[in-house]
Amino acid sequence: MTGLDVWMRENPLVYIWLGSYAVALLIFAVEIAMVKHKRKITLQQVRLMRNAGDEE
Amino acid sequence: MAINWFKYAAPTTFYGLAGKLIPWFAVPAVILFATGLYIGFFVAPTDAQQGEFYRIMFIHVPASILSMFLYLVMAGYAALGLVFNTRLSAMMATAVAPTGALFAFISLWTGALWGKPMWGAWWLWDARLTSELILLFLYLGFIALHASIDDPRRADRAAALLAIVGSVNVPIIYFSVKWWNTLHQGSTIKFSGTTMHVAMQQALFTMLAACWLYAIAVVLARVRSIILERERNTAWIAELAEVKQ
């Protein structure tokens, strides 16, 4: 048995939390941040296009 | 009062509706996540055979179900877009793909973390695991194919074909534990009943509902950006309050 095997059997809840739930919640947080960033960038582009159209 | 559902099949009307719906899905998702985690870790008892490690299933099972179901939703929207040439259907398919891919990744990741203490290996070329990995590749293929074609309508059609053909993988994943001799366990919850402890069921179904609500909220938020991007040259987009700011 490796050191990781011994550690995970001695600390199963820490292993589950850090390995599964913390990773899953981090993935959700990254996805939400990416969706918000995409909206911000898209809105900026649309505003730029609108302003450019107004100046013509 | 009759609701004209076709009204919301147009990006013009769906954009506003999606914006109003997001908090109604996002807030309950957060509450259900917190409730599900509380029941899963503080109320549900330790399993007699798997010890504490079984608690991974409260995220693994919902993620696996969502990864398969979202693929069918994506393929359904893609097919609608292909057959009826509806703009919003193709946009919805594009919006669903990244969330489905993330759920497929979470399913594989948490499965590996459960497999190490239970099977003694992070990964096995087992039928269920391999078909789920193929599902992740199908999602990535859909996203990559769509991104590689500049014309959005042509990209929609090409990616839709991949999504429709790839949907054959979903029943293969589901029935893999019945069709082949696999290490992966079969369904614990069946229509005929279950032997699972009631607190375990509560945690599992609460987390499943939370993942569903989260997926709907994030897909609605993403499709709003896609609508903005694709319809940016139209007059109604220029008249939006958030664009005028």
C-alpha cells in the first residue's frame, strides 16, 4: 500500500471532501465565472458595435 | 389562460424570459446543494460495506445522470434545429454542451476517487467507465466542431449531426452494466423499490434536484450570451436596456 492509500483510509471524509466535493464545487464556480465573463465581453462587443453604428 | 409556447421559441422573447427565470433556478439550487450536503454528511449513516467512501455517490450519481440526460437534451435541441431550422434550438444545444461535458468530467473524476479505495484502481477499461469517457469525448467533439466552423448556421448543422449520431452512446452507458460483465455496480434505485437507507435516498435526490436546477440556470445564462452574440446586428438587441447603458 502506498502512502496515499494509507492516508485515504485513515482520513476518508477529508479524502471525499477535498477529492470529490471541493473539486466539483470548484468546477461549478469556474463555470459560473466563465459564463459571467462571456456575458460581460459579449455586452461590451455589442455596445461597441452600437456606438460605432451611431457615429456613422 | 392559454400560453402561446411558440412565442418563446424566438430568441427575441426567450432572451427576456431566460433572464427572469435564472434566479428561480439558481437560488433553489444553492439551497438544495447545502441541504443535500448536510443530509449526505451529517444525517446519512455510514455504509456497512463501503464505510464513508460511499458518500461520493451523492455527487457521482447526479453528475452521471445529468451527463447522460443533458446529452439527450442537447441532441434533441440539435435535431429540432436541423429539422425545423429554428435558431433558438441550435443556440440551446450549443449552450447545453459545456455543462454536459463538465458533468461527464465530474462523473469520471468522482468515479475514479471512489474506485481507488473500493476497487484498488483509479481507472479500469470497464464498459460503464469507457462508455462514459466516450460521452465526454462526444461533448468535446461537439464543442470543438462547432467552434471550428466560422458560419454559425453551418456549424449548427455539422455539430447537430454529431450530437444525433452520438446519442446512441447514452443507452449503451445506461445498459452497459446489464449487457456486459462489469465491475461497476447496477442500479440501486429501481422502479420496483430500493434497499437504500431513507436518509441516503433523501441526500441523493436532493443533490440530483440541485444539479438539475444548477444546470438549467447556467444553461439559461449561457444561452443569453449566445443570443446576444448571434443577434448583435439586429435592432431589438440595440434597444435592450443593458446594451444602451
